[in-house]
Amino acid sequence: MTKIQETDPILFPSEANENKGEKKRAGQGIVLVIAAIGIMAFVIYMTMIVFATTQS
């Protein structure tokens, strides 16, 4: 019974799709974190430019 379950082609697509979904979610999370850091850095940079130009 275990040999049939291990080699059952019906089980492989579901396992592959689950792993792919987890990797995709992790990848999206990493991209979102990097994007958020980039946006925050840009906002801070623009704020510093505005602050530097108004100080005189």
C-alpha cells in the first residue's frame, strides 16, 4: 500500500503545487519587504532634500 501511495501520480501534482505555492508566497513576501524598504528610503531621501533646501 505504501509503495502505491509513493508512486501514485495523482498525489505528485498536489504536493508539487503546494510546494510551488509556498515558494511563490515566500517570494512575494520578500519582494514586498524589499519594495517597502525602497519606498521608505525614497521618502526619507526626499524629506531630507526638502529639509536641506528650506534650511538657509
